[in-house]
Amino acid sequence: MIEFKNLHKSFGKLTVLDGLDLSIKKGGIFAILGPNGSGKTTLIKCLLGMVIPNKGEINFNNKSVLKKWEYRDNLNYLPQIANFPPNLTVIELINMVKNLRPKESEESKLIKLFGLEDFLNKKLGNLSGGTKQKVNIVLTFMFDSELIILDEPTTGLDPIALIHLKELIQEEKAKGKTLLITTHIMSVVDELADEIVFLLDGRIYFKGSIEALKKQTNNNNLEHAIANLISKQYA
Amino acid sequence: MLKILKYSFYDLMRSRWSYVYFIFYLLLGFVLLFLNNDVSKAVITLMNIIIVLTPLIGTIFGVMYYYNSREFTELLLAQPINRSKIFMGQYIGISLSLTLSLLLGLGIPFVAYGLFKSAAIFDFSLLLVVGSFLNFIFVALSYNIALSTENKIKGFGYAILMWLFLAVIYDGLFLISLMIFNDYPLDKFSLIATMFNPIDLSRILILLKLDISALLGYTGAVFRKFFGTNVGMLISMFILILWVVFPVFRINRKLRKKDF
């Protein structure tokens, strides 16, 4: 479904992606892991067309995405930091995104799920970080798209919202969708991910199931297995 | 693009600063009219204020809006919308809301005072047209600076410097060069130098429409010959349009390679 071929990206002198190759099949949950600054967000942003790679090819459903925008109708993205125009109310923002994207949406179910009914007419500038993240999640999940990309989705969520989010992710997976998730919280990965993609030095260092990772690192605990991978960078 | 424009416009129209700006012009208009008791005199005073203030406000609003809405822009960038449409929508949204504050803020007091019966109606409309141009020009220039500068504080600094240069320093350099090259014919030089600064161009355009241009002396006569005619007027308007088109063009070029 998604193919990255020989992807290069550097910001000034800093090389973030260095000839990365990756292909992701349709369906399932893929956790993109790696130490801070390993290029997880850059990789995702390249796919979204927000960061323009120096070299390389990105295909989505067998079509190149570079310099295009129509393909984005078929993916949903949850950005890392949710910051919205402070003068709009929650419901206005939701309607605005709906308006920008003329596609079936089912926001009312999600608003109820995350208990946002009382906030609908509040201005976004007055919301707490966690509530903003909930709005962010509603905006991401309300459209029906083949691909869902979540960049640190758990930031600022309370335990109940976190449980709802995990259920939501499982539901989408059951519908046969592809989900890309970056996170630093290993319990989330352990619980959800079908496959792990581990980035290091701008390349794919490991790709495979959690079991395979545990086997390769001789570690039964995922957190330690990942730490084992990261420690090689520090060594 | 129209949808983005609409939302940027609404967002700004609801922000406190748009009202502060609007009320400022409203008060300014009334105060000037009561002090001067004469529409044409008020227009002259107003010109001096508009020519310096609209560029400043346009610059600050442009930079502020860009940096404050950066995360939201990222959200938009992930939607199936063309990049340049997002930014053009925002740009036109800001410029329009500023222009609306200007037009309404000054229009209401002048109309209430009896502008339509006054002979100064043409001068006043020219003033508003030039003010609107300055809004569009300086928002575009500041967007250019903001797009090229990642750091918010630096971007703000450069934008203010740009305004300071065009509003004050440029004139200083201009005057110094006139003094130094006093022995040479300078009319062509000064005409061209004026074209390279939208603030100067606007100022002279209005001054020459008013009756005080006699104060400008010999150069004034040269300017009058140029700007006073319809051709000169058209050329200056055309150059003001170029001052909008080039920065907008550069915004779009910059966007093609920009990472967010």
C-alpha cells in the first residue's frame, strides 16, 4: 500500500533520512519506533507531503505522492501537537474540517465517546491540552479513510480517553484499515501493534512482529528489547 | 481557497485586535474631523498617519498570524488541499480583514461628516485605495519573511526592520543621495527611487492629488508632470499592483520547497 524507496532528507547539515526503504502492506497496525530524532515524524510528514524529500520515491496505492495532494483524501492524520485557531469554537472547527473535506463523517458518535458535548460551544483557546487532543482525535477518526496516521496519539489523555482511543484503533483495524502509529509508550505498542518498524540513523533497523523482535534481542520484555536496540546507538 | 479565506477572515474578524484596529481608525477619523473642521485638511493629516501605520499593522498582523497559526496550518496541510491555496487563502483573509477595518473605520466618520457633499471625495477615496494597497503589499512582504524564517523572534525582528527600512531609513538614504549628488540632474533618479518603495510611491501619489504639492518645489514640478497626468497615475497604480504580485509570486515559489 505504501512504499518508500531510497528516501533521503536532510535539514541543513543534519541528515534525518538516509536512503530509507520501507514498504507497508494493506491492513494492520504498524508501530513506527525509534529514539528521539530518529526521523519518525519526518518519515510521516514526507508521506503527507509536508516535508519534501531531497531524493527518493514515495508511492501510495501504487501512485507517486510527490507534488500531489488529491491522495490525501484517502488518509487521516493526527498531528503531534494540537493547536487550533483560538477564536473558533470546537463545533465550528469540526464543521470547518468537514467543509474542507466533502466526505462522509461520523463525528457525533466520537464526540459522545470522548464526552465533548459540553465543550462544543467553547472556544478552542480556552481548552486544556488533553481536551484539545480529544478534539484532535475526533477530527482524525471522523472520516472513513484507508490509511490512518497517528503521531503520538496518547499525549495528554486521561486513562478513560486512552482506553477509548485504543478501542477505536482496534475497531478501525477490524475494518481492514492500515494504521501507522508513532509512540514512546511501549505498553501501547505491546497491546496494539501487529508489526514494528524500528528507525535508526535514518534507515530501517528492524521490521517485523513483536515476537521476532523479542527473539532477535533475546529479551522477553518489549520495553527492554527496544531499549536494547536503542542502546546500540549510544554504544 | 475560498473556504480557507472565509475561515481566516472570520477568525480574524473575531479577534480582539481587529476591533482595536477598527476602533482606532474610527476614533482617529472623528477626532481629525472635529479638530480640522474640514474634510480636505483631515485627509492630509490622515495621509501622514495611514502611510506609516497601515504598513506597520500589515507587517505585524502578517507575521503574527503566520506564526500563531503554524500548527493549524499543519493540520490543513494534511487535508486534501493544495498547499498554495491554503496560504493564498490565509493571505487574502488577513489582507481583507485589515482592509475592512480601514475602510469602515475611516469611512463611517467621513460619511457621517458629509463626505459625499465635499469636493475631497476623490482624494479621500484615493487615500483608501492606497491604504488598501499598502495592506496587501505589507502582509505579502511579511508573509515572505515569516515563510523564510523558522525562528519566530527573528522573523518578527526582520519584519519590523523591513518596515523601518521602507518607512524611515529609505527616505533618509534617498535624501542623503540627493544632497551628495546635488550637482547632477536628479529628477529621473528620484522618480525611479520612489518606485522602489511602496510607501514613498503612495505618499507622493496622494500629495500630488492634494493642493499642497506646490510646496515640493522644482522636483515637485517634475513629479507633478509625471504623477499628475492620468498616465502617471495609471503607471503608479500598476507599480503598486506589481508590489503585490511579486511578493505573492515569491510566496508560491517558496512554498514549493518548504518543509513543515
